[in-house]
Amino acid sequence: MKKLKSYGLLFFCVLFFLSCFTVNTSALSNIKFNIQGDSSAKTGRIFNCTVCASSDSGKAFAAGRITVNFDTSSMQLKGVSSLDCGDVTFNQAGNSITIVYLNADGTNICSNSQLLKISFKAISSVDNSPITLSADQCIDENENNLTPSISSNMSITITGKTVSRDPETSSGTSKSTKTKDSSDSNDNSEDTACGSTVIAGKDANAVHCINMQNNSFLSFAAGIGVAFALVAVFLVAYRLGVKKRNDKK
């Protein structure tokens, strides 16, 4: 009976160690969104806002719903387009734009990866008009839930006389204009709107994410190794203890 209790305690310790490691890994399954752009514009001009995402999990972002709120009296929606390999569908209702993002293969998200470009026309003057985000229903390429949050929003000041509105663009679909494997090796351009850099036709964020995924696997393998090492140590200690008790007898 004592032997069974010892093995049971050992088994519990190993499970506790592995569960702690698993919780620590799953806690990284989150994604943060932000929107940024110019702080001022003149009436009659088109200005763009960029929606970016950051994640420390190294997991690819596959789908999500993003809502953008803005002042319809001072600006008019002109369109929403994808800045990566994803496809987007958008619909405006009142002062809210609902954007559905989809990329079945997954988009590598690390530090401020660009996702969307939203275009507005400045209609009338306003001071520090907020443009805010919310997000939900986010999943990775394996259909695991990602916990969304908003790291920052933006505001814009519009100056000038009020201008007329264009024909409304309240809904639409934007297909990706990029491919995951670019063949243009001469593309060394840098896009700094959200800190995303393109090097030799490849997204530097994607390279960083691959490194993070490799590091995550190595950490998991190391955790398993430590668990087995602990099991071995406990077994040796237990057998030594049994041997000493037998010797005393």
C-alpha cells in the first residue's frame, strides 16, 4: 500500500508540472489590434488608416471580426482593403464598420503586422475625432480561439470648409493582392506604417514568427525532458529508500 501511495504521489507531481507548463503556453494565445494613421486632414481629401495586429504566441491568425467606429458627420467611408494574404468583407451600419477577415492558411502575426487599410473622405471640420476598434471571434489556423484586445486607437483633426459626399460605399469585398510566396526577389521595400518590413519579397514578421514557433517547440521539448528527468530522480530516490529499509531489516 505504501508503494502504491508513493507512485501515486510521484504521478501527481509529474502531472502538476506538465499542467503548469501547458497553462503557461496557452496563456500566450492572444492577439492585440491597433489602428493608426495621420493625425490631421483637409476636407475633400482622402486619408487612410491602418489596422495592425500583434501577438506573442507565434500562431497564425486565420479569421476574426473587427468593428471600426467613426464620426459619420465629419468623414465618409471610401473602402476597406487587405494589406496581407487575407480576404475581407465589410459592411457599414450607421457609424460602425463591421469587417470580417479570413485567411484559411493563416497570417503570421508578431509585432505590429499590417492587416487592413481603411480609407475615408474628410467631409467637415472637427477636432480630435476618434476612430476606435473592437474585435471578436478570432481564431488561429488550427481553429483555436485567440483572445483579442485593443492596444491603441486613433483620432484625427479635420480642417476646411464642408464638402459634399460621394456616392456611398457602405459594403464590399476585398480580395488579397499579395501571395504568401512572393517570387519577386527584388522587392526590398520597407513599409513603416506599423513597423512591418518586407525584405527580399518576404515579410520579416513571418521570419520572426517562424523563429518563435521553433523556440516554442524547443521549450516544450525541454519541459518534457525535465519532466522525465524528475520522474527518473524520484524513482531512483524511491528505490534507494526501499533498499535502505530492506538493509535495516
